[in-house]
Amino acid sequence: MTANKAGFTLLFQEQNKEVGRKLGLATLAMFSLPLISFFLAMEIFAHKEDPTMWAGGISILMVNLVIAAYVISAFSEPDDDLNDRVKSDRNDEAGPRVGAFKQRTD
């Protein structure tokens, strides 16, 4: 029980509030959008031969859109650790710099 409480208190810390808000919004969208789209599609495709197939397909599409939006928003966040590593002059803080962050000495 204490591990569960610790997880929620981590989301309410100042540096994690934006992530918690984003996770809550994605969870709400993942729950509500497929249900709403299913019943809306059932009404729209009622004249088709199998409206549940069409409504299920629309619901699956909505789930995939929510997942894609969450992944895109997660990858568009700035990486604080990366920015700290680029600004620091020491190489041993988070490991040696490699790739685009490596400083040439020639």
C-alpha cells in the first residue's frame, strides 16, 4: 500500500505536475473517446449490414489516435538531463559526451 501512495505523491510534486496532468488527460481520453465514438458510430452506421463492426473499427481508431498523441507529446518534452549535460563543462558528470555532443579537440 505504501508503494502505491508513493507513486501518487511523486505525480503531485512540482517538477512532475505537468507529466501527471498529461497522464490524467490521456487516461481520461483513453476511457471516454472510444466509448463515445462507439455509440456515436452505432447511430451513424445503423443502416449498414453490421454496424457493430464499423463502430468497433472507429473505436480502435480512436484508441490509436490517443496513444499516438500521448507518445508525440511525450517525445516533444524537453530533456532536462540532456540540457544539463550540454551546459556543463565536465565530461564525467553523466558519462562522456558522444555523437553530436562530443567536443572536438583537433
